Amino acid sequence: MLDVRKLRLLRELSRRGTIAAVAEALAYTPSAVSQQLTALERETGVPLLERTGRRVTLTPAALRLVDHTESILATLQQAEAELAAAELTGTLRIGVFPTAVATILTPALVELSTHHPGLDLMVAELDPASVPDALRDESLDVALLQEYDHVPAVSDPGLQTEPLMEETVHLAALTDEPLAARRDSSWIAGTPGTLCHILTIRACEAAGFTPRIRHNADDFGTVLALVAAGQGVAFVPDLGAAAPPASVVLTALPIRRRTHLAYRKGTGEHPAIAAARSALRAAAH
């Protein structure tokens, strides 16, 4: 019988690429990960890893086993959901992006606390780019995942998603000149690696130029304050543009930001996660 814990390590190696990254993500030592994967090779009786110096790659047999592992883990999650008690207890970890805290998360927390007082609610604020890894390593149970036009979400076989809401993205500036005229402007974008930073680069490139990013800020209140101070222009979605400074002009663009609920495949009907999905949908609408 194959060990599910070892299969999970193999799956994580297929995603993260190195044994060191797997060890860091799952709180193992690299030596322990290597030993577990070597043991899994013995159990299967076929080579799973090809080692070249410090690098390892998965064999075709290992990649097929990873596909089966996704199905196995989803089935186990579903079994846990069906066995969960009707009275909701335990910890529920929710991940959200900053602009969703006041508008979506807060009313959802009130709903969950009122109707399910036995739940121990824990919230993490993070960029949506970090959500898939946080769900997979089980540091989150349900989270808000985003994509923009120009920055589509990457399909993840271990996660289930469902649409939650859609917003318009605006160009925030001191004048109403169109995007195509902003070739020489300074730009304010999110921290490199965030979806907002990637959007800024790709949307400007689609308009025919490469943006000159002068400032990095992840809070849209800060972004709008910098725009008002004449420090540059920026892309801001509806939730971030609710109360702009009086001097800031918002020009709606044909760019959309879409938010999805995300959770591990097989967990959607777990009573606690189902309750969170319902509360977040009600708050978003």
C-alpha cells in the first residue's frame, strides 16, 4: 500500500521543482524529504526521480503517479467532509486580498460568528498570487483567488474554484488622458511578483509601450495618495477606488478583475467550508 504522505511529497516536488523548496514548504528537512522519496521508489518498484547533480526531475512513471495522487487526495478530502459533524467546530482559515477585508470579509465573519460560534476563525491577508500554495500546504482552507484580463489564472489540478465577483479596472491619474497617451508617465505598481505589478506591465505593453515604474505599493489607498501627489499613474480596480482623493481622475478601462472562491478539491462540501463559501458569496453580492 502506497503511503499518502510520501505521495504528497512527490506531488509537491512536481510543483516546486527542488527538494529544498518542498522541505521549506512542508516543514521537513531536505534529508527527510529525500529519504521519504527514496522509500516511495522502493515501494513502487520503479524509478521515480532522475538525479543530475543537485537537481532532480520526475520520470514519466512519477508524473503518472502525481496525477493519481491528485485524485486520491481529493477523495480523502471529500471523505473528511462527509464525516464532519453537523455542529461546526474547529479552525477555519480564510485568506483574502487587502481590498476585500472591509467589503467582503468583515460581513462574512459576522455571519459565520453569529451562526457558527463554535468555529475558530483565522484570517490571513495575502496577495492572490500566494493563494494556491497556501491552500495546497493547508495553511488556508478557503481563499479569494484573482485574475485580471492580461493576467489569467493558472489552472491548478488540486484546487476547485467558483466565480465570486467581477470589477472594472480604472486608470487613476490627475487628468483624463487615455492609457495610450501615458507612454512617458511615471507608474505606480504593486510589489514585483504580485498580480497588480504583472497587470501594469502587460496592460501597458498591450497599449504599445513599456511602463516606467517609479513606485511600488500594494495598498490602493497608498497608490491613490501617490497619484494625488503627482507621483505617477496607476491601475486601480473598483474595490480599491471607492474613495479616491478629490484631485484623482478615474477613467474606466476595458479591463476586468475577476475574483473566485478557491479551496482544495474535495473539500467544498465540508460543512465549515460550505458555510464560508455561502457567507463570502452573500457579502460579495
